[in-house]
Amino acid sequence: MARFIFTFLFFCFLTTCATTSNSVQTIVKPMDPLADLDSMDEFAPLESGAAAYIFIDAPNSRPILDLFVLGNMTREQFGKIAGQTSAIRAALYKRTDQAQRINFMAVAQGDYPNVLSAMALTANPDWQKVHAWNGAPYWYSETAAVSLVMNTKWTLFSNGDPFARIPAPLPPAGFDVFRQDAIIAGWLTDDAPLNKTFDIMEIPIEINARTIFFYVDYIQPSADSSERVYKMTLRFELSDPEQSAGLMTLFELAELFIGENSASDTPLSLAAKSLLTNSIKAEEGVLTLTTDGLSAERLTLIFNAFSACL
């Protein structure tokens, strides 16, 4: 089957223990390396040290997911993941950190057809079975730059070893309340990539934040439009509580500054304007920014700009 038909596969594997002193060979039952995922904290299957951890409600985020590219996979291939998935937890890692062997890792929960997957990958020479650091088997495609391992309920995928050595930390305090009703939500562990994103968008602002949450939800379209639009909320818990009012003023001035340069609008500058055309709320130590309506394309451009800054 052509490599552009992307489906998942997991084979249970059989190992044989060493022969005992009585020369009796013990056969170990087939093991499922994903069997423990049901009892894990939701982000625990992901490696620690990520710059961003993200939750995605796959069915309700489908118009956005259809625009994403994962590794060197085509949008069609990634769309097949979304079509079989109910939820995705993902992690993005800094490319500049030489200690990291992966750029992304994700755990997807859904309904995956083992038999069809087996037929697809075993017949495709581009997919090779290799073994993880813990001995568990997984499949790797050098062309797609994606690794995966699955059972009927879970799939792990990354651009390297899909099994975490050190589990991701629990979400920061307040995240579970913040993300209620979100179709995409997450937190950043470092403000540097976001500041770099602001820089390439020519937004003259630098954030010094202890915690950054982000949240995406959709807005009901108007009666004369069938296109779904979205809003994004960014919540900054600032390192200096006295900065919130000053940063709110900077965002307001940045909106005026960028608005004066409309003659040279590019897709990226339009995305910047979308971030700045917003409502801003400042409290002691916390700044919350909520955008106006964003298209799926505009929202994806913002996410891709951030990813490029890792």
C-alpha cells in the first residue's frame, strides 16, 4: 500500500526467558507496552523537558488539525490520525537543546484498526520495526520522520523513540480549571520561544512570565456564514506582579503601531494583528489576552510561527 496511506499498527510481541537450571524453558505471555496508559496521568506518557504541552479535542479541532503537518507526513496522512482519534496530548521540544533527541511527542486516544494497520505497514518497506530504549517494539518511517506504536485504544508517535524515559510533570496549578470547554489548551514551560515569536511577528513586547497558559475555543458563526471561527486566550502569570498594568499598555500601543503599517500586510503581520486585536484584562500578577475571531488558517499560522521558534 502506498506510503501516503497512513494507518497505525501494533503487534504484541513474544519473548522467551532464559533456560532454568532444570532446562525448562519459560514462555512469557505477549506484553502490551501501552497497557499502563489507562492508569497514568494524562501527560505522563510524554517525555519531560518540553517547551510546550498541549491537549487537543480532536473531533472539535478537526478543521485546524487538517491544516497541520507532523514531521514530514502529508496533511492527508495526519488527517487520518485525527479521523480515528478522540483526544491528543502532545509535547514540543526545543530544537536548540542538543540533549533532546526528539522534537515532538504525542499520545493519541481513539479507535485504531489493528488488522488493517498490520497489512499496511508490513507491506510497506518504508516502515521498519525497531526497538525502544526499554526494549518495546515500534515502527519507524525515515521518509515520514515519524515513529509510532499502538494498541486498539492508544497510539504513541514522535520523530524519535516514542517511549518517555522521564515522564512529563503534572500540569501547573490552575490549568485544569483554565482549560474547561477548550478544544485546544496547553501551557508553556519557557517564555523565550513566545518572545521570539513576538519578535518575528514584529510585536515589540517581551514577556517575563512564570507560567503561560493558552486556550482555543470556537465562536458560533454568524447566520450568513458557515465558516467556523475561533478565539484564543493567553494567560500570563508574571514573574513581577507589578508588570501587569504596564504590559497591558504595551499591548495596546503595539496594536496601534502595527495598525499603522497596514500597507505592507503579510500573512504573518495579519496573524500578529489578530493577536493584538483583543480584549486585555490585567490583575495583580496576571495578564489575560483574548483575541477576536480567528480563522482556522490564521490560528494555524500562529501555532506554526511558535513551533518554528523552538
